[in-house]
Amino acid sequence: MSFLLCGKFRLPLDRPLVMGIVNVTPDSFSDGGMHASPSAALEHALSLIEEGADMLDIGGESTRPDASPVTVEQELRRVLPLVEALRGGSIPLSVDTSKPEVMRQAIAAGASLINDVNALRAPGALAAVAASGVGACLMHRRGDPRTMQLAPRYDDVAAEVGTFLGARLAAALDAGISRDRLLVDPGFGFAKNLQHNVELLRHLDRFEALGVPILAGLSRKSMLGAITGREVGERLPASIAVAVLAVLKGAKVVRVHDVGATKDALKIVSAIEGSE
């Protein structure tokens, strides 16, 4: 059995893990402002834990298309109180950030995983993770939130994303981050149009060749709205469907808003597939 190491946590990967999303932001695409206050964020995080989240992903800066950047100070003010309130619990805390200073302070506060949409490319990011025992998720993206959806083009999206992730894995390994602390995320919705996203999901199992667990984040995303015609708040069935498809295609971690419903769906999959 393989494991994912995140600080003091050793997570078995014999079943898919469900990562619950906690956006401490006023402008996230699906729940902007709903959990922006420390008390609301904590209440939401505890509810996701109650629903059975295997880990939480705490974000203090929206990375949706057209989102405006925030300062290090703003991001720390949003993220650190929640990490400090939840540290010492039974599941690992991930912090969704691309800023090395936020990484360092979040790790010191109790974070066990860094989830970076920039794949640890910022100067000092690799060192910040390597100096700790935390895990890291490396995601594919081109450009930034203000430019990434301006006519993205690929000749072979799965091959090009795989090449990028392979290079970032090599950089992380060279920096001293062990393979059992690493995940990859193809970055659904980040510098990709609908067809790119569909192709990535269809060929998600190709990324297993990279030799680390795959994280898939598809919950409530615009591709689901494009396919179903549903608004963000009406995408629960579609979100569950793509979570199940991602797991069947090799994802070991799914990042979702709706933890309980996703856990139930994956229990059915595991029972039918003979994992339980």
C-alpha cells in the first residue's frame, strides 16, 4: 500500500481521499464571502470534518479567472487564524497558496500540506517546503488569473500538462522534497477551455506514469456549467459525477465543496469495485 506523507500524517492511499474546500475569501467563484469571517470559516471547516473530510484545503486568495491578487499580509490575516484554530486535529490542513512567506508562516502555524497552483515556481517556494516535512501539490497553470483564460491553446493538452508536471516534480525532488510527499494536479479550469478540460479528464490516468498521487479539483467548476447549463449553486450532481469519474481514472485525492455527498458516492464506487 502506498502512502502520502504530510508532516506528522501518513495517509494511506488504498481508497480515494476527499479534500474539503474552505475559502476564506470574499471573491471565490462558488462561495465568495460565505466563509470570509474567522468564525464562519471555522464553522464551515468543522462541518466538513463532521462530514468526513480526509483533509481540508484553506485558501486566502481566490485563483478564479479575473481574480485580483492580494498581499502577503492580507492572505496571512485570512489563513493563519483558521490554521491555528484547527491545528492539532485528526486530519491534515492544507494551505492553498503560491507565496513562499505564506507557506512558511502557515507551516509554522500547523499546516501539513502546501497546495500551490503555481507548482512551487515562485523564488523560495521549493525551499520553503523542502525545509519542512510537509507535503506539496504541484498544479499546472499558464499565466495568472487575469490572463489564463484568454484563448488557451495546446497541441496535445494531456501530453503538455504531463511534461510540465514531470519537470516540476523533478525540480521538487532536486530540492530535497521526497516523492512520498508530492502530488500533482492537472489544473482543471486553469488556462484550459471546455475541450481541454474534457480531454484531461478523459486521459487522467496518463498522469499515473509520473509516479505520485493525482489530485483532481473539478467541484462546481465552469466546465460543469457549460455542459449542464446549471449555475454554480446547482452543480452538485455534476460535481459528484466528475469526482467519481476522476477516481475511476486514477485520482487518489478529490478536492470538493460537498464532502458528505462525495464520500457517499465514492463508498458506492468502492463497494462495487471490490475495494471494501
